Amino acid sequence: MEHYINVKNLTKNYKNVTALQNVDLDIPKGRIIGLMGKNGAGKSTLLKCILGLLRYEGEISMFDKSIREWKHELYGRVAFIPDVSGLDPRLTVKQTIDFTATVNDSWNWDKSERLFAQSDLPCDQKVATLSKGMKTKLYLLLTLSKDVDVLLLDEPTLGLDIVFRKEFYDLLLGEFYDESKTVIISTHQVAEVENILQDVIFIDKGSVLVNESVDALKDRWHIYEVPQDQEETLMQYNPKVVTKTLGHVRALVEGKVDISDSKKIIPSLAEIFIALTQGN
């Protein structure tokens, strides 16, 4: 399998705080990956290190070349949508498009004109007067107008309504992703992206807990529900997140459970994430 990003023994310290510790990751080509972690877990720091925006210890390479050796050409193959827009509020939408096209060698004018023609963005309106949703859409369409191989998203739809969030991910799938592209989505809104994710990375306190496919993770973990009189038997399987309700006991278990009258339920990614990080 070809990998676009390789991270070896990555460590990042902020004075007396360790944001990332001995992180090893191989990010393959052609996958949509969810990056999940609590606030302060190191998600944004990891993305910024991959982009070469922070100093760090360890090794990071993209497209088989250390990012320390890349110059500006790297940003012709990688795009980043952060949680805070870097758009110039003084420019109009049209001026923003023209400026972005000028400074990006990977700009695709045919695609850009088609995307913006289909949008409801007002070309003559200044960025400063746009709503947060409109600014995010502008940022997304600018990014989708570039022919890049890797797209990094850091809480891209934070604070936006559910209708726009759906439109955002529909655009992402319809206009960017194919089997030659890689997308990494760092988000707290796991439920709305779970159905598009192929792989997940769980990060907690600067360390990677999980890095595997969604299918493999859900094949390994299940929620089992048993009658309350079978609780002692269930506890022998070292369950996580045990809850009791209406005469039944429910818990997340790694592997298979052989208990009569047990009911097996496929867990959500959020349920698995909570179970694996609650002790930390």
C-alpha cells in the first residue's frame, strides 16, 4: 500500500507541556481518515506538524520526502482548512478568488468557475460581511479549486448548522475525494462523518491509541446486552462502559462473548472512543 504521509517518533513540547509523544503513523493514499481526540489531545498540533508549521522532534515525510526538505512546492499538493479562517476581510469574494488563483500553481480555473457558478456566494460582497457559514463555504470552494493530493481539515464545520454541515461533506465527497486522494478530518462531530470514514486515529494526551480501519475496529469491538442475572458472567470479559437499565446490563467488549440470551449491537465510533479514553 502506498503511503502519502509517514510520521516516525514525533514529539512536540510547548515549554513544560508535551503535546505529542513518540507518535508513529503511516497515512495511506486514497483514504478518508477521522482524527479523534478530546480537547487538548494533540490533534491540531499533529496537523500543524505534518504541514511543517511547527518545530518538532522526530521525522515526518510526505510523498517520500522529508517535509524539512520541501519548500513551497509542498503546498501545491497539500491543502489545509483550519478551524479559523485566514481570509482577508477587506477583499470581495471575486478578489479573493483571483488572489488565491494567482498564488497557487495547482489552481484549476475550469473547476473553480463551475463550483462558484453553482454556489450562492455573492461575488461583489466583501468577506467581512459574510456569515460564518458563507466564509467556510468560500474557504472550501477555494480549496476544492486546487488540484491537490492531500486535504487536512481541522474542525471544518464547527459552529455551523446541520444543513450546511451536510452540504460541506457532500461537496467534499463529490468534488474532491477519489482513490488517489487522502482526506484527514479532525472533528468532535463524529456522528456526522462516521459513514464516510474508512480509517480512524484515536489520540489521547499526545499519544496514538488506535490507528486502523473502521471495519476492523467495529469487527473487534461490540456492545453486548445481557439479562441482569448474567452480569457476573459478562464482567469476566473485561467490559468497558457498563450501564444498567430495565433489568439488563449493557457493555462494550473486545472480542466475542459466549453468554446465553446475550444481544450483540454494533457500536458507534464515539462509543468505542469514549470506552478507550475514559481511563485516561
